[in-house]
Amino acid sequence: MSLTESQLKAKFKASGRNWDQLCQAAVVNASIWSGGFERTYASANDAYHASKIVSKTASKAPLGAVHYWAIGKYGHVAGALGGGRVFMASKFVDTFWGTNVGTTTVDRYTKRTGAKYLGWSYTNGTNKVLFTKPKAPVASINTLDEKNVAKLAKWLNKQHLGATTTADKDGKRGKVYWTLIQLEGVKKGDYVKAKGYVVDGDPGSKDSLTRKLEKKYLGLAA
């Protein structure tokens, strides 16, 4: 079943519950909502003793791991969001997902409370918090396009065409950029003035020769 971080946040907000002193219940509910629940534990300490600690380096805990602390009679527990970030039931959070529940980091919680960090496990006893891993960010079409324009512009600026374009820095097309493509076309015999092609920095329509040469010369600039 699994959940995204945004879905888990929505679940806590929708619960309408005051999560004060209910850190173990918060992790258990996360395992229930995500489909990784097997059994309940009376406290964070009980779940800790039923779990195998993998490491005490909090930043290495993957998404869905479980962090434990020794504090008070019952201990403390939080779910890993990756990179040391956690969700937990506590008043010591930075971003609230409801009443006394939200997100912070392992280091910030430890420093604020003086609790002893015990490390992280892949489980909460036998329970698991199942997250849907976020997809790797994909560069937008505009971002990719700007990178290609900058690459080609840098190459054109080295062709000694009598002008330079700032598109090599900002990836923005302009009259000088298009003029350089046309001049390079003249030099290579691709843009023949005798056939009516004018060097004017106007790229024309999407199927124009100037735009076709842009694609062609990008291959040379690679």
C-alpha cells in the first residue's frame, strides 16, 4: 500500500488527535496507514527492545526507518524521512502536521530534549512504515532547452563569426544567437544567400532552415 510523505502528513492532519505523549502510537498508526502493521507495543522502549539497531549515524537512516531515544520512563521513537529528517509525536517539532505531531531532525530533537540517541532500525519491533519513494527529479523541458542553447552558444562563440552571444551564460535565445547560427550556416554552405536566405537574426517559423540548423549544430557542439 505505502504512502508518500504528503499522504502521511494528510493522515495526521485528518486525525484531529492530540498526539502529546503518543510517539509510539504515531509510528504504529503510520505503519497501519501504510500497510506495514503487525502488532502493537506498549511503549517506544518496548518497540526498541524488539527491534534490531542498524546504526547510530542518523543521517544514514533511509526513508521508512525508525529512530529511538532513551528519555523518561517510556523512551521516544520517530519515523525516518531520510537525511536525518523525521516525523514524530512531540511538541519539539519544527513543522506541525497536527497537534503535537510533525517533522524535525534527529539532531534538533536530541539537542532540545537532552535525550540519548539509541540509533535506528528498519522496523518498529515487527512493524514497518512503508513509504513510496519519491521519483528522482526530472529536468523540465525548459531547463534542458536552456542547457542546450547555452552549449550551442558557447560553441558558436568560438567559431570566429564576428560577434558573440550571451546565450552561453543564460541559455536565452536572441537575435545575435540566431544570427550566429545563420553565419555558421553561410560558412558551411548550409545557408545559401543565393537561394534567398538572409542573415537577419530572424529564426522564422518552427520548420525554418535556421531552426533546423540549430538542431544540426547542437550535435556538433556536443
